[in-house]
Amino acid sequence: MIEMKLEPSWHKRLAPHFDTIEMKDLFTFLLKEKMAGKLIYPPSDKIFNAFALTPFDNVKVVILGQDPYHGPGQAHGLSFSVETNVAIPPSIKNIYKELYADLGLLPPPHGNLTAWAKQGVLLMNSCLTVENALAGSHQNRGWEPFTDAVVDVVNKERSNIVFIFWGRKAMQKGRFVNQQKHLVISSAHPSPLSAHNGFFGSAPFSQANKYLTSKGVKPINWQLN
């Protein structure tokens, strides 16, 4: 079973989407995959972790990724983040390099970004599940309309949000965002395959805080300990 552990402010806005044909088909697919013995990440109780840790009214920044990590023990429902006791993936290492170049902040000895989520950074992937060792395996199975709806409701009901889109797939969500009332920061993905094509030097963290401060919103403390 899929455990829909959404914080109440999210649940009341997104509940109708769980009744759509796409979501029902998606949950049927996930159940069949698990019954067939396939390993699905993240664990069922962590699929909606981003929505449990970052209530709707607390969102200040949205960082959109693509897939959860597809290795054992890595994904825990926050884009780019891994559990504290897991080796730091290359994308997070590059995020930390840019964090240092941008704000002079030293990287922590782990890749867990939960502290950001608790401050109002919605760390969401375009797809919320993936099969072990098969990147992109759950694309076009029904997650995309749901995560489109998340971006859409933040765009419509909130103001002065920073949307950070890393990579081409993430940028596709930008069509939902009214740039007259939000800030959009787009660049290449932090993966080693693309980070040198515009991610490094993009200064997303200082841009985000400058914008939030200009709108009278408390900035994010990007330092991780």
C-alpha cells in the first residue's frame, strides 16, 4: 500500500488528484510492481516526505528534481537528498560546490537536506518513485500530472515563491509559474554530466535569499551541519 502522509494543508488541496484515473492507475501499477517482487524507492512511508516536512503555507522555495535516487537506501522523499548515513551522491557534491562558491558555506559530511525542507524548501521530484537500478523507470506512469498540480497550486495560491528548476525536465514545470509574482531560477542539472553547462556559477542560493529578503520574507539558512 501507498502511505499518503501529506501534511493537512497539502492534503486538502491535493486530495482531489488522488481520485483521478491517472493516480488510480499509478497506484495499481505500483502495487503490481511490488507484488512482483520489484524494489521500489523510496519506501512507501517516505514517498510523500516532502509534503510532510514542508507545509503548504510554509513554502518559500521549490527545488524541483527529476527522479528519486535508484540505489538501495538512498531516496527518502526529498529531491537530491539522501539519508544521513548514505554516501553523498555526485549531484549533491556539485550542489555543495556551488553553495560554497555562491555563499562560502562549507559542505556537511552528509547529503541529508531535511534542514532545508523544515525551513520551507519544498524538495520535490517530477516523479516520486523509481525501480531499483532503473533510472526514469516510473516516468509517464502518472506522477507528472500530480507534480504539475503541486506547482500549479503553489503558483496560484501563494506569492513571492522562488522556483528553482535544475535540468530540462524540471524546467518544463516552469510553464505553470507566473513570473510576475514569483522568481524562477533555471539552470543545467547539477549532475556531473551537465553541471559545467550552466549550473556552476548560477548562484541560486544567493539569488533566492536576495529575492525573499526584498519581499520581506525571512531568507533560508542554507548552511547544513
